[in-house]
Amino acid sequence: MSARGRFITFEGIDGAGKSTQIDFVATRLRERGIDIVVTREPGGTEIGEALRELVLRQPMSARTETLLVFAARAQHVEQVIAPALVAGRWIVCDRFTDATYAYQSGGRGVPEAAVAALERWVHPDLQPDLTFLFDVAPDVAAQRLSAARAADRFEAEQRDFFARVRAVYLERARRFPARFVVLDGTQPPEAVRAQLGEALDRWR
Ligand SMILES: Nc1ncnc2c1ncn2[C@@H]1O[C@H](COP(=O)(O)OP(=O)(O)OP(=O)(O)O)[C@@H](O)[C@H]1O
Ligand SMILES: [Mg+2]
């Protein structure tokens, strides 16, 4: 049997630059001969993508939102992430449970204990091995997004919402320094790519 794969996650507020860099990381790792699965949350499965549409578009309570992102995550972990890791493949995932602490707890005020309880139920034995936190100020991210596309339910939130989300992300990076790499996301894309490349080389 092959060794378990690695689980790499991308985190940061909307517009921080995660999706822009994900193919770069996947390509860098494939060049090392690693079998990479690129996926995202909410989403990554048919059920997960359907739930994503609901969560991004449909007004709902913070509790409902939290349960739906974890419903999507349960399916994703069981159907995609866990089987891939067991097979020795590596996962590169755009957002995971850190995002639920940041958005639903930090942003929306859902008790952290509720998120922690769902985390323990949905993926008791699974944590990312490496998490890239794309750190940018809400003003910078908002400016990027207003130029890019129509806002979803999260992107339409105000600066103070994103300030709370960012603060929780940074707090988690301090709490879990072994797996978090905080990137300066305000730099131009090529400079962010260089930070990622160096971090991957250090981590190998
Ligand atoms: N380092 C950067 N400097 C300037 N603009 C950037 C940078 N990285 C990405 N952008 C631009 O900012 C916008 C948002 O980037 P991207 O979609 O990668 O963010 P994201 O973190 O995936 O956001 P979301 O969480 O909403 O999916 C895009 O238009 C992208 O081209
Ligand atoms: Mg994105």
C-alpha cells in the first residue's frame, strides 16, 4: 500500500487571490511526480456544488449556512478527500474548515463551539497538513472583486465582516503554526507565486 497523501488547503477572504494561484501549486507539485487532486469548498461533489449554489445565492440564517457548508463538507470528505488520501494522492483544496471558523463563526457570529462540534463529527481524524493563508486587507480584496464580477452573498458583505473573518484566520494561523503559512496577498500575482514556490520547497 502506498503512503497516505497530503492535504493542502487555501484560505483567505474573498478576493485574496486563492483561485488565481491554485493551478500554479498543483503544477509545481505535479512536476515532482505527485498525483494531485484540485478541489474546492463548498463543492467538490455534485451534492456539494448544489449546496454551494444555495449557500452563495439564497438568503438563510447563519445556523442553516453553517449546517449546509458542513453537509457539503461531509460528502466531500467521504467521496473525494479521504479516498484520495488513502490512495496516496494529494489534495489541493480551495477552502476547508478554517473557512467555517472564519466566516460562519467570526463573520456571522455562530458560536465557535458549534463549528468545533461539527468539525469533530464530520472529520474527526482529518486536518490539513499545510494551509496557505492569503492575507490581504478587506479594502484591497474588495477593490479587486468589484472590478472582477457580480458579488455573491459573501462578497456583498461589508468591510467589518471581512475584518472579522480575517482576524479569525490570523488567530488560527498563530494557534496552528505547524501547518499554516501566511502569505502577503497584497503583492502582485508573480510575487505571491514566488512566496508559494519557496514555501513548497521548504516544506518538501
Ligand atoms: N496578487 C494579486 N494582485 C492583484 N490582483 C489579484 C491578485 N491575485 C488575484 N488578483 C485578482 O483579484 C481577483 C480575485 O482573485 P481570486 O479570484 O483569485 O480570489 P479568491 O481568493 O479566489 O476569491 P474568492 O474567495 O471570492 O473565490 C481576480 O480578479 C484576480 O485576477
Ligand atoms: Mg476563489
